[in-house]
Amino acid sequence: MTGDATAGPSRPLRSLFAGAASTPQGRPHRRAVLLGGLGLGGAAAAAVGLAACGGSGGPTPIPGPTLRAPTPVPGVTDGVFALGVASGDPLPDGVILWTRLAPRPSEGGGMPSRDVPVDWQIAADENFRSVVRAGTQTAQAAFAHSVHVDVRGLEPGREYFYRFRAGTVLSPVGRTRTAAAPQADAAAAGGALTLALASCQDFQNGYWPAFDAIAADAPDLVVHVGDYIYEYDPDSRFPDRVHTTPQQPGLDQLQTLADYRNRYGQYKADPALQAAHHAAPWVVTWDDHEVENNYAGLVDEAGDSGDRHQDPAVFARQRAAAYQAYYEHMPIRVELNPGSPDLRIYRRLAFGGLLTLNVMDPRQYRTPVPGNSPEAVGPAALGAGNIGGTMAGAAQERWLRAGLDASRTRWNVIAQQTMMAQLDGQLPVGSGSMLTNLDQNDGYRPYRRRLLSGVRDSRARNPVVLSGDLHCAWVNDLRVDFDRPETPAVATEFVCTSISSAFFLINDDFVRENNARLNPHVRYFRGDRRGYTRIRVTPTEWRADMRVVADLSRRDSPVTTDATWVVEDGVPGARPA
């Protein structure tokens, strides 16, 4: 991908659907719910072929694929696109387009209990004069009337605009971008890629100016590393930010598919979050709160008892509901098996010869936290002794290593949820017992050593780890053995602060004092501000701006850059810009 780091759409995203009749697409197979683009007749398909062959000088308006005439659908009225639109998982020739029909998104959706045909278009310009793909997809009631279209046949490294129509109602317009074309090796890397790294958006803790700032940045890609929703009961100091009420309140948990759907509906109705989705394609992975705090595999939160505790069979049903709701609300290229507690979301995306993005899932396959403590913080020795523990599972560990071994791109990125770097602390500082967060990689230290040894031994060029979860911002040098600070760094880690979730460590000074004594690999830390990380990658440099929000109680709060850190090609470790 190429382009300026701050360049956005040149005009407001607005336009009207055009075109005449087209054959509506039939119902997609339940297990293959990403088969978009099949609703084109022969003439429309030929037009698609022409429209997809524009030169580098920009698209020339030509007759594009046509659509069915707008037809009123009973029960489909204004407000049906209350959750906006989104795109994700870009490929050189394709991207996922998403929407969900839900006029009452936090009250069951508000749609009739029948399937609804939804038209879609994607164009090379925001006025839709050069439409390159179009079709009709079925919004199935069984999947909360969500729509996933896997559009193919697009040009690499190009900006596109897309929209939907249900009956006679038009959706907002979204901007997306395909990945750059594959390159033979890292030496061929060129151009630039702009990213926004985000995580942890507790709706009840405040507003989301960070998402408005991301929308204004108009990056090539947003990488979200988890905690897209929170499962907690209604409790907020902001009257308009109170969580939906689950079917069984008082547990601080969501348990049913309806619970999860309503919570996603509430979150995705937020205008700032929608703006960030409309501005760029997203690549997402989950952490724990999309299901339940600190769960591991099919083991629910340690310390739960009474009605809060589920045995593995019951928790499997809860996880199946959570995973289905996640799929229904995300622009993600996965295969859903409804009712199953399993959903593979770890995957790999390449952006030309510049960057490979390995997206991991260290929740679904992880072994229980060592010590089974109800508190995440515990003795560091438990993590060191967790010999049989894993966060990713054996198959995913092998998948990651094989991808690193085979990579020929200039930068190799691992996006995962919890901080990779060692974070030890003493309370009081300098004299207490050695403590750590066992829900982080620190609770699985032999696993982390295997992973970072693989990064080192693969000789993948310029490895970078992207993380979230801690609600504070970090830049860390990563070593195979953190207890030997004299050994070389093998990778650099950037941990974004939260979009809105509260900082839960004692205070900044406490963390800094412990870092100075125990964690010399930490290059940057800030915990008192929410925000995101803005990144620009070129063949020679990785540049990360730590973006901070002044005041979560204001939707229009300023967002500024607190610090900028740089990693140079071929030089592991970060330095201040």
C-alpha cells in the first residue's frame, strides 16, 4: 500500500445507488458465509472485468455492474443501517464488506424474523461513477441479519468505496483499501503502510475521541487486538453509556446469544466507532472480554463460584454464543459453524514485499492460568514454572513459526493481545516479593521463550509485536531471556493504551520505579491517558506515534501525540524519534 499517513477522503462519503436489474443472490451455505459477489448476470460480470482493469492514472468512468431495481421490503425502513458499515481482512485482490440490518440494535435488532436480500456495490471513486463490483447478498435472520461479502477481482494497493442497500434504504458509504501486490522478496519492498493500533474500549468508562482521531487519520489499516466489548453489568457515571441489561443481571457476565448481540449492537451504534470503521479496513482479533474476563480455553474466570461459575460443558455453550456474535459483528474472513465453541481466527495477511501481519489468538487455545488464582497478579515463579503451559496451542505455535520461516517481507508483525515483554514488580518497591500478571505472557514464560526463540531462529526480517490489554502504552525491547539484559533484542513490541478502559495498575510512579529496578527492556511507558498508536511503515523505518486523549468525558476531546518511537530496518530495538 502506498499513500500519505494523514491523507483521507477528499470529499464527504455520500452518493446514490444507480443501476437497474440484477439477479439476487441465493442464500449462502451456513458454513460458507463469505461467498459474496455471486449475484451478477453475464453482462454485469463482463462489465466487472472491464471495470477492474483501470490503469494507474485513475479509473475512467465506464458502465459498471448493475443492480436490481430498488424494491420496498416489508419491515425494512429508515434506520435499518443503524450499525453502519465496515470492511476488513484486505487481500491484494479483495476485501470483506460487512453490515448488519438492525434498526433497534440493542433491543434484539428489530428486524422481521425472515431473511432479507441486501444489495452492495464497490467503486473506485466515492461518487460511484466507476462501479467495479456489485451484487446481492442474503441477510439471514439466523445470523442476526448480518452481511459478509468477500469481494474479489479488485486491483492491489487501491482505495475503494462501498455501500449497501436494503429495500429502498441506502447505507452510509465506507472507504477501504486492498493490500499491495505480492513481491518476490524483501529487497523489492516499496511504498508505505499506515496503521492504527487499538484495543480495550469499555463503553461505560467514557467516550471514544480516539476513534474520531483514527477516522481523521484515514489509515490504510486499523489493527484491533481485542476487548471490542465488555461483558460487565450496567454501571456507568455517564447516563448515556450504561450497558445493556443481560438476561441474568448480577453476574457481571453475558451468557446468551441475545446478550452478546445486544451488547455488540450498543457498542457498534456509537458514532465514533462507526466513523473509524467507515474510514479504513480493519483486521481484528479477540481477547477475553468478548467472552468473559480472563477465561482460558474452556475454563471460565478463575475464582468464579455459584451462578457465576460454569463447568466446561456449560461454558462451551457460552463461548459458542460469544463467538457467533463476534462473527456477526466483525468484517472478518472466517468460517462459522453455528453452535460450535470453536472458531479459528488466527490468520496471516501480506502487504506486498513490505509487511506480513500474523494475527494470533492466544485465548481460545490457552491452558489455564498457573495457580488458578482469582487474581491476575501472583508470584512470578508460577509463570516461570509453567512448563506445560501455552497461550496459543501447539498447532498455532507451529503455524506462526512456519510463517516466519517462509517470510520474505521487509517487516514481520505479530499481532496478539497481552503484553509480550516481562513485567515484574515488587510491592513495596525494592523489598516485596516478586509479582507479575499471570494472565499475560508472564504467566506462560516457557511458552514465551519458545515463541521468541522461534522469532530469532527464523531470521525473519524486522520482527515487531503489537499488543494491547493493559490499558497503558509501552515500547519494549524483546529478548529471549529477559533476566539477561546484556543479550541482544530479537524484536520490538508496541503496546497501545486503551481506547477508554480504565488504567488498573497502582499508578504511573509505582510502575516506573519497578521498571527502573526490574524491567530495563522497557523503553517507554505511560498509563494515565487513553488513546491509540499511529504507525507508518516504510522499507527503511517503522515510526509509531503514541496518541493520547485529553478527557474521556468529552466526545470532542483533543487527541495529541505524546511521543514518537522509531525502529530502523535491520536494527532491533526502538529509539525515540
